[in-house]
Amino acid sequence: MAVDITKLVCIHPDTNQQSILDLTDEESSGKAWYLQLPEDTQGHELVSCTSFHRGGKPQAQYQPDQDYLCISMFIATPGRTDMKGGDIKITWELHDQQLDFLISYLENLDLGNVSKPLIINFCDESPKLNDILPQIYSCMQLYNISSDKVILSGMNFDGQSLVNNYAKKENCDPLKYVVMWNMTGHMDWRHTEPLVERHFHSDNYKNPEDPMNTYSWVENPDKFWQQRTNTYTFLNRRFARIRVLALWSLYIKDVWKFKGIVSAFPPNMYHKIGVEDRGVLDYLTKDFLKGMLETMAPSLLDSVTDENFAHFLHVLKVGKTMPGDHDFIGGDESRYAPNMEDSYLWYAIETVADQSETNTFYTEKFLKPMLYGQGLIAYAQPGMVTKFKQLGFHTLAEELGFSEDYDNELDQVKRMDMISDEIAKLCKVPLSEMHERWLSAKDKVLHNQKMIACQLTNLRANYWDKLCDLTNQEIRQEYNSDQIMQKTTQDVINSYQKLFVFENFSDN
């Protein structure tokens, strides 16, 4: 076993200095660290210890670290490529280093060397739980660890339902899954912050955490309500087969003839695309497209010809940088694509769209149009748009004039085709008429923006504080397997509805 929690070789996240911690020693509690990646491994750290409530400065009573060891384990939502045994597959299983840490901690928990239960937080991501649960339960069985000693946390509103289904199938007690959803750190703060004006309790010391502070809503500038110059926005930063399919589906319906803001896999320094002559066009060929369609949408195979494929690459500027954007897309740049708010409709391809396992994980792709005042059409998992509206957001479907029947369609290809039809239909509406439709939804636009403003982490007594209250209560609630088994996704959504408090905003 390569990881020993009694002699944990780790790195301080601020100083990058290496140290050795003994997690069985109470003095190590609350210290921030991460494990150095194994040799021949690159990317995000796999195991780290940070504050459970990330994104703000919660009050002392919001810190479960006092009673639990809170560990973040990074597994990307799209999974990772695993080449064990010479086979190439996409997996969401725990990495060897993550398994080693888990085994070492549970062993010491069993021996009585540590007393704190373990919270495994899948930070900022929502990996497939059905790949992970067998591993966690197997590790627990090695040391006869009961289900009240391990808690899972993540972004999946369906997380507890998935755990319950697994527990029922395997005839075991369910683990508690606590939803910790906060995505505003992935948002364009330059547009978000001006929505709210702070009225500090004390001018002498402008403390943003003073509970006596008040806030008022700042009306959008006149420019915001002027006629926009594009019908839709459709941004594709990261290459994915499902996004190629979506772009092709729009292309063959002639959507390219109308005014829209589209990016199609621009040079990306993170994924080495466009760097050192390794651009997306090196492998996005006609044969690649046809091979992809053969497995994903065979009915579209006949739509690909030499002529229209070349035209597709040209008119959608595939692999090219958007005018006015950075030469290469990195981290911050992805938040600020040029003119992405200058349209009436936002088309989003959610990260979990093509996963078979239920995974209700809303990223910034759903939230950005709420901030920019746009209607939302989303290629996601069936039912995700409906649940999003249950959280309190408006998609503006009624006002802008598009159907959301696609949200109920189980067949992926049919669902995408239905979406493309709706976008093509809206593109034929004159921009002046689209503007009038949009203005008729002004109240809903403002409502959506206030929902986003509520999520600002430095607004006291609002979303962030209430989220900390909620998750703390759920973490510390006495373990009851029967109650956990009865918890549904709808229960989680109902609890999140209560986190948005508009009363703190008064018209300015």
C-alpha cells in the first residue's frame, strides 16, 4: 500500500512545501494538504484535505472538520481514460492512490487509531456513482466499517437515490449522500457582482461578513435591454463527440445561415489542442465524423459528403479562435468568451448529457444564461430542464416561443433533433420580433438574475449561509438507514428551493 495515513507525505496547497502528517494525531486536524501525484500521473491532485464548505468563509459552526475528516477526491465528471491490461476504456472508478488512502484510513478507524468518520467530497465534479460505490463498500467490508462512518458529498441531485438503489440491490445499509451544489465560482464575476449593491453597516470597516450589512438590487443598465444582434449562443470549449453531433445537427438544418455566436473547439492550452500543431482538425476528419455517426446516429450517415463537410468546418470555424477572444483558452478565459450575452437564446450541452446513469448535475452551462438574461435550451439528461425549473429558474420557453417536449425524450438522437428543430425555428423569427418576445419576459429575466445574485458567496444570510446550514444539518443528523432510504431527488430539490432569499434585495 503506497499511502499510510500515519506517515502521510503531503504538500501544503499555499506554500507547496512537503511535510509528513500523522492523521491519527489530533493536532493534524483541520490542516490543509494534498497528496503528490504518483509518477507518470498528470493533472488535478487526486486526494486533498480542504474546508468542506468551499467558496467562502463560513462561520465557525459551519465547519464539520471538527467532527469529521473531510477529504476531496477528484474524479472528472466525463471520467478518465484507463489503459489497464492494454484495453482503452472510460472509467469513473477510484484511482489507485484514492483507494490506498481510503483503505489506510478505514484500517486505522477499525483499529481505533482515529475516531472521526470520513466525508468523501467529489469536489466540483459529479462522477458516476455506480462505478465508485462497489469500491467504497468493498473497502468498508474489509474492516467491518458501518455505513454511518462514511459520508459522500457531491454535486449530483440524484446522488442519494443512486446510493439507495445500490444499497437495495446489494442488501446493505445506504451511505449518506449530501448535495453540495455551488457553481458560481465558474461564473463571469464581472457580470455577477454589479447586480447587487452593498450597504455596509460600518463605513469605518467595510466587512463583507457583517450580518448587519444590507443589499439592494441594481437595475440593469439601459444597454442590457436594447435589441441584441444574435438569435442564439452555442459555445463548445472542450472537444466531445456529443458536441460534434450537436454542431452537425444544427448545420444540416441550415442554422449556420442565421446570426449566432458559435465556438467549435478553439485552441485550448489545458487539453493541448491547438498547441504544438496538435489542433482539433488533425483528427476531426470526414471519416471520423462518419465513424462517430455510425455508432451514435446512423440515420445521419447519408448527410455527410465531401463538399458539405468542408463547408461545415469553414462556416462554423471549427478549431478556430472566436473573434475578440484569447488566442488560447485557459481557465479564466473560458468564463469570458466575447459577446456571449449578445443573444436571446443559450444552447447548452451539459457534461452529463450522454451518460446512461442518472446524474442531475447543473454546471455553469445552465447558470450563465440566467445571468445574461437568455432563454435556455439544454441537451442534457431527460428531465433535467424540468428539475431546473423546479429549483426556481425560468427558461423563457413560453415567451420566446419554443417547445420543451425534447426534455421528455429518452432517445438521444431524437432529443437532439428536436432541439435543433426548435433552434432552427427561432432563427427564422426576425430579431425585432425576438426582442419583443424577450421584453415580455422581463419579470422572469430579473427573477433569474436575482437567483444568481443570491448565490454570491459574500452575501450574508442568503444562499451560501443557508447552504452551509443545510449541509451541516444533514451531515450531523443522526444516522437512520430507513430515513435515508426514503429520501428522493425531489426532496433534495425542495430543500434547495428554500436557499434563495429575495427579501434581502430592495429596488434601488
